[in-house]
Amino acid sequence: IIIYVGKSKNLKNRLSSYFKSSHTGKTAMLVRDVDTFEYIITSSELEALLLEINLIKKHDPKYNILLRDDKTYPYIEITNDKVFRLHVVRNPNMKKSRNTKIFGPYPNVTAAKKVVDMLNRIYPLRKCKNYEKKVCLYYHIKECLGYCEMDIDDSVIEEMRQEIISFFNGNHKVITDKLRELMNNYSE
């Protein structure tokens, strides 16, 4: 049974902090319950973050929940606007009434924000809450399609929405392919 999932840049220091120090409360119970541990090496911090999130969702380890702060879990919302936006929310039950798509929970707000930032860089999504009168900096750096001035085909927006939903449902190939395409374009 998996009781805890975590990530670390320095595994030796992380494990030492658990086993060479004295702890009280929940951390002491976690250390007491550890029988063995396994690790997976990833190629980047972002990959480690996504793996941690997916493993927590898959295994629902009891200490990942107990060792959290008392705030509610962060979720990622895809708004229901014609030109949708992504953002982090804390109370998804209140948002469901707006017929939005909610994904999560995430282990912490930093993890959720990093995923939103990554997707906002890969896809030229709308960043502003209200449409501005003219295109903004995001349009000029190609991180927005200029929805406020340009007439963007609905099929382009819907394709982005479906790819992002597919990613949140576990299809990481979509994002991997997009990143490869971007890297190839930049390297040329």
C-alpha cells in the first residue's frame, strides 16, 4: 500500500530530514508507517510535478492528505466562455454551477499554477479577464491569438479546448507532441 507520494530535487536530503530528525504528530506517524520506499527519476522538475500529481490521484495516499495545510485543495478550471481561459480555483463546487470544466485536486497551489502556466505558454489562450480594446503583449509574443481584435475561427478554439481536456484526462502525448513541435521550430 502506498502511504505517501512526494518529490525532491535531492532525495538523500529529503529522506534524511524524515529519518535522522525527531518528529511529532502526523510526520512521526508517517515515518513509523514506512516499510520501504521506491523512487522514479524524471528528466525535469515539471515532469516530476506532473508525475507526483498523477500518482497522488491514482493511489490516494493517506499521508498526502493528512500532511496538507487546512486550505481547500486547488483545482484547475476551464471556463465556459466562448474563448475559454484556464485558472486555479479553490472551491470548485461553487464554480460547477457555471458549467465549467474542473480538474484536480492538485497537491498544492504551486503545482496547479505551474500546470496552468505551462499550458498558457504552449497554447495561445486568452489571458485577460475582460476583452481589451486592442491586442496586448501576449499577442505580440505569440501567447495569445488576439481574440479582442481578430476573428478567430471557433474550430481553432475548440481544438485547443479538446486537447487540453484530453491532457487533463491523462493523454500526455498531446502536450509532448506540442512541446517537440515548439522545440523543433525554435531550433530551426
